[in-house]
Amino acid sequence: MSQLQALIFDVDGTLANTERDGHRVAFNSAFVEAGLDWHWTIDFYEQLLAIAGGKERIKFYLNQYQPEFKTNKDINEFIAHLHQLKTKHYQQLLQKGAISLRPGVKRLIEEAKKENIRLAIATTTSLSNVIALLSQFLALDWFEIIAAGDIVPAKKPAPDIYNYVLKRMNLLPENCLVFEDSDNGLLAAIQAGIKTIVTVNNYTKKQDFNQAILVLSDLGESEKPFKIIQGNLSNNNYVDLDSLRSLMANG
Ligand code: XBP
Ligand code: MG
């Protein structure tokens, strides 16, 4: 039976629902600031979320939906600048308290810390966004590694970010559990050989999570139980370390 040694968390959609009212709004504010008449609606943004990475998402949008767009700058410089504007707007939204942690996240992380279960972050978003979010709610130094954005050559669904965390922490995949929210994230973790629990959100609830060991509405709280969408858990109200250990034992 593999012993549980570490929990590795995705950020966007997992620790907090940051996409609809955070990143998407920040992209639109950046477009306005840059004098662009682009606007990503809630529904349209769902298609763009198939592309991990804000810069990559803008490039995809240009290629697919703005093929006539012209700039006198190098296109990658243009995208990088637009993405910097977006990151500024996103962090302003965080500072205004626009985003809070999802149910059970703080409780499980505090329990893991108390029981010396190692903690890490593996995310596609930019490091400064992770710090801006986490520092509002949790102690950053509880996470041994915060692996984010361009730290690896290929973003999710490539496994690079998870392999990076395993290597830096000298961990074996079988001693870890990953928490994700999307099919891209699940695929990345699975390719790194790590068992994955998915907590869905409005953007990802229709995606294919067949390879997850558990799919939940969220991590739950005793007074606000989760809904189990796929799989079983010994504690049928909320995710705690004992239920995760029994999940690991039952493979
Ligand atoms: C989600 C992403 C990120 C964010 C935008 O990351 O794909 O790109 O949508 O953040 P994850 P940036 O679910 O892996 O946390 O604009 O900083 O990329
Ligand atoms: Mg995510």
C-alpha cells in the first residue's frame, strides 16, 4: 500500500473559482486598456479555456478569431504586453476580494500541514497570480514548491509541471495525490503517474474525468457536504486525510 506523503494542488478552478469572474474579467479589462474591441463572454471563454496559459490563449484567439489583426510590434511582444496588462487587472481583482477559496480547501491544507503531509502547487497560471491569491488566505511557506506558468517548457495537458514538482521534492508519484478541476489538468497529472481527485466547476463539469480516482462537486465541509460524481470515499461529507489515506489504500 503506498503511503500518502504529499498533496499537490492545481490553482485555477481547484483552490478557487478564478476563471469566470477573475481571469476572464481581467482579460477584458486589458483589451479595453489596449484599445482593442475584443470581449470574451462567459460562454465564449469556455472554449478558450481548452488552451492552458494566458499568453497561449491570446495567441489561439488571434489565430482563430482575429486572423486579420495587424500590429507594428513583434506578435509575441504584443501578446506578452497584453498579458502583463491582464495580470495587473487580475491582481487588482484579487486585492478587491473578488475571489475566495473553494469549500474545504483551507481546512484540508491546514490538516495536511498539522500532520506533516508535504504540500505543493502545480499550476499553469503565472507565479505572481498564485502568490496574490494564496497570500490572502494561506501561509505561502506551507508549500514546499510553487510550480507555476513558464517554469516548464510545456503547459498542461503536458505532464511537465507535475514532473517538475516530483523531481524538486524528490517524491515518487505513488506517494502523492493531485487535486485538479479540468481535463487538461487531469491528463497532465495522470501522465506524471499521480492519482488525481477532480473537483468540478461550471466550466469543467461536462468534461471527461474517467481516469480520475474520484470526482466531486468540491472538497466539502461538515456543514456543507460535497456531492460525489464518480468513485467512492469513506467520509461521505468532506475530504479529510483519513479518507484520502483509505482512498490510496484501495488503489
Ligand atoms: C489555468 C490556466 C491559466 C489561467 C490564466 O491554470 O490555464 O492560464 O487560465 O492564468 P491552472 P495566466 O488550472 O493550471 O491553475 O494568464 O497567468 O496564464
Ligand atoms: Mg485548473
